[in-house]
Amino acid sequence: MFIKRKRIILVLLSSLVVGGCQMSDEQSKKTKSLDQKPSEVATEELPNTRALQDEFTREMIKSTKETEKGYYTLESKTGVYEMLFPTGGEIDGIGYTRKGESSEAFLVGILYNDKTEAQLSVKYTNVLSNDETGIGYAKELLTNSIGEDMKFEQIDGKGKVTYVAPFKRKETGSYGYGAYVHPDEGWGGVEIIYSTRCTDKTKPCDPQEETFKKRAYKLISSVEFLNKNKVE
């Protein structure tokens, strides 16, 4: 009897060890997949977010792992810059344009977890110099695109300079922030327009509203230039 019980205990222990190893392997696989590029993961195994469930959008997402809560990292197809990208964002693949490493433009529709929506416009070009004349022209182009007078705030960052200004269009009810970000050396920069429409009259329709402003500045300030030689 004692021998039989001993055998049973050994069998149970070995089963637990094997089962534990299998669980560790499975957990390891799940953890490992979080650091993979979306293109390397089967569609059915991707996180259920708008950004990764959309075929075109996930081509520009660096990793299935969130860079920080609610945001992935977007890699420009020009290879020149990257920036944060909301998990609820979806790029309009039909409207996407690129010319090698010299220019890129796309629109993003964003749906946040709190059901609020926003639109993000991103344009990169390397034709403008980053001297006073080139920057002045970039701000003029941005102002003309929005159709409102804008007073820009200059923000100096590590290896880059950002010009950002709020806007509000009375005739369309849209509002948001326009920005131009350029590396402190070389040529070129990224134009960003982050906006939404005033649809709920019970809420403040103002770009200075705290949550809206915080989200706009998070995306604008996240732009990082990967290789200054690429924009020279």
C-alpha cells in the first residue's frame, strides 16, 4: 500500500511539474508576442484595438505592446520620424500618400474609450529649411490650411523645436491645435492638426478644455526624429 501511494504521489508531482512548465511556456509566448511587430502576429491573436485590427494602420505600428497606456508608437514609412498613436486610432489608407523619404501625409480618425472622437492630420516634408524663412513659411501654410489667425507658442525640446497654437472655427464648429515640429538641425518637419467638432452643447467646445488639450499636446510633443541625416 505504501509503495502504491508513493507511486501515486510521484505521478501527481511529475504532472504538476510538466503542467507548470507548459503554463510557463504559454505565458512566455504571450509575453513574447507583445514585443512583436503586428505584421509578425496572426490577425486573430492581435489585441482587439482599432489600430491593430485595421490592416493598413497596423503596418505603421511599431509593436503590439503599448508604449504607454492607450498609445502605441507609430513609425513613419519615410523612416524619418515616429510618434505616439492612440490605440483607438485608424488611418485612412485610401488617402495616405508618400513620396519616398521626402514627404508623407495621412488622416487618422480617433475614438477614445470615453466615446469622444478626434481627427489627426499629419504631413511631413523635407523641402523646407529650418531657418527663420522656412519656419515662417511652414507656419503660414498651417494657418492657411486651418483658415484662422494663430498665435504660436514655441517649445524647445531635445533635438527639436515645436510651434503650436489653438484654433476655433465658428462657421464649422470645429476646434483644436495646429503645430509644426522640426529637428533643430537639417531640413524638413512635421505639420500636425488635431481637431474635433462641437456636437454636444452641454460640454465645453473649446481647445483649452483640459482633457482635449492634454491629448493634443501628448501627440504633438511625442514626435521624434530618428536620424537627422535623413532630413538634411
